[in-house]
Amino acid sequence: MTIQLHWFLPTYGDSREIVGGGHGTAAGAARRDRDASIDYLASIVRAAETFGFTGALIPTGAWCEDAFVTASLLARETSTLAFLVALRPGLISPTLSAQMAATFARHEPGRILLNVVVGGEAHEQRSYGDFIDKDSRYRRCDEFLEVVRGLWAGETVSYDGEHIRVQEAALATLPNPAPPLYFGGSSPAAGPVAARHADVYLTWGEPPEAVAAKIAWIRELAEAQGRQIRFGIRLHTISRDSSEAAWAEAGRLLDALDDEVVAKAQAGLGRSESEGQRRMLALHESHRADGSWNDARALEIAPNLWAGVGLVRGGAGTALVGSHTEVADRIAEYADAGIDEFIFSGYPHLEELYWFGEGVVPILTERGLFKEATA
């Protein structure tokens, strides 16, 4: 089995320190030491393409730039790299979403992937004019994706559901191929939706045994639907020529934080309704309580798995930290647990991509775990 690699695009700004923002935080909360201009983002996606990555994840939310517009601008800056574009059911109609993806796919075939984001923060959803509760958002997503998939299949769709209603919807141009759907969610309501619609189920970087349990949960639900699903994981990475150098870098990132910064970030993240975010916070909860969070190695919650990023960043809060060989070993361990695709990032995103691409990718290639992607 070979894995696929993706990188992450910081469309809210980048830094040599951990960038805040994300789930549970307000717009403008992220550091912007380095502007996320199209020129800068283009340098990241070109490097990812050079190292043979499959795609680049572009986030969604009030705290970052629009994903679809960003992907459209960057597509002409690259040749083969795909863009994993965040899609928000309920904030846009299913027909328009299907049309936008089909247009992108016509001009850049095979280069659009869609990350379905239901939304875990009620306050953010309300800022977009969406006032339904979390479980209702999952039911709406189920209906939304049923319409989208029907449109991509060339059907004329009339649908009258609890949340979605369309009449005689159809697309003038069909995507070929239809974009794969990536979907994450740890709450009970998320599982059935993933089982029915997801091509790739995504999880944040919990310890391997927790990830394996989540894979087993979704796989069983998908098999009951007569479907097979691939699995992906979202992690940061700090990879260096030696383990000591990597952990020194983790320590440097922590040194830039203080109790007030961490407490403020945690107060914002604590508002999130996301079960995945709750699980991220739990990984370092005891270390925040006893004050040991400022010791990098104290936050090593599994071999080479570091929870320090989640002290101030919402969403993905863990990183693989170690020598290039150690990081490759951990990737192999997750692959053995059932992970097919890895979405990585680091601070700053351009430089950390080079550390990973020049240090870890050759080891994965030599072991037969990775080969360069094609569009």
C-alpha cells in the first residue's frame, strides 16, 4: 500500500511561531507575521508539487480567506497539484456548489477535491446567517450531499427534504471525474453521514490506537451501506536531521507562549461544539492544569506525537516531532492502522515543507510507502 501526501495552506497568515485562529476563535485572531498573499501561497503549492504531493488543503471559516476563490487563483500557478477545497453545506445552495465544483473540474480535471465542513461553532455559523443546531447541520449535510451527488451523476434533481429543497436542478456541464468528498466528524451524528457520502474520512491526529478505533467505527458503518472508504489524518510536523533538533524547535515554539496567551486561546476554543475539538483539548488538559505545558517533552502524548500546537490553535492540534526517520516511522504506524492519506503543515509552512520534503519523503519513497502523485 502507498500513501498520499497533502500540505496545508495558511490562508490567514503565516509565522515562525504557532499561529492561532481556527475553530472557536474570532475573525482576525490569527497572527499575520507573514502575509498570505497569492505569491506566497503559490511558493508553497509549487514546492508541494515538486515533492510529489497529491494536494493542498485550503481551510474555511470567518478567520481565513475564501477557499474556492483561493484555489481558483492558485490553479494557474501549478500543473498537477490538486486543491482540497473546504465546502460549507447550508451556507451555499447544493446546486450552486455542484456547479462551482463542475466548473473547476472542467478547466482543471482531477485537480479539485472537496472537504465537507458541517461547522462545529454555533457562533460562527450564526455570523453567516445559519441558526440551526449541530445535529440539524448533519441532517442538512446529508440532504445537501444527496443532491450534489445526483447532479454530478447527470440527474435532474427535485428534492423536498427537512432542510434542502430544489426543483428540477441540473448541471450544463458534468465534472469528469466527479470530485472526491472528504469528510470529518467525531460525534455520533457524523458517522452515518460519512458512511453514506464520504470517499475519504478525515480525523485529527490522535494517538494511533484512538485513530484505529475511529477507523473501525466508520468502516463498519460504511460496510453496512455497501461502501468502502479511504481514511486520512490531519497533523503538523517538526522534522529535523536529529531528534534533539526537532524537540528543540518544539521548545522554541512553546517559549513564545505564556499563560495569558494560552488561557485566552483556550477560552475561545472551549466554545466549540465540535467533538473533535473537545478531543484535541483533552490531550493537553492535565498539562494546562498543573502548569507542565511549557515543557515540550511533557506534551508528548504518544511516541513523537506532540500536543503543543493545540494550546493556541483550533482544529488540528498535534504534530509529529522527531528525526526524519522517526517521523517516517510514525507515518508508517498510522498507515498500518488504516490511514491512506496524510495532510501535514508546520511553522512556517514553506520552510517546514522543505524540511519534510527533503528529509522524510525520501525515506517514505525508499520504503515503498510513497510515490509521486499525478493529477
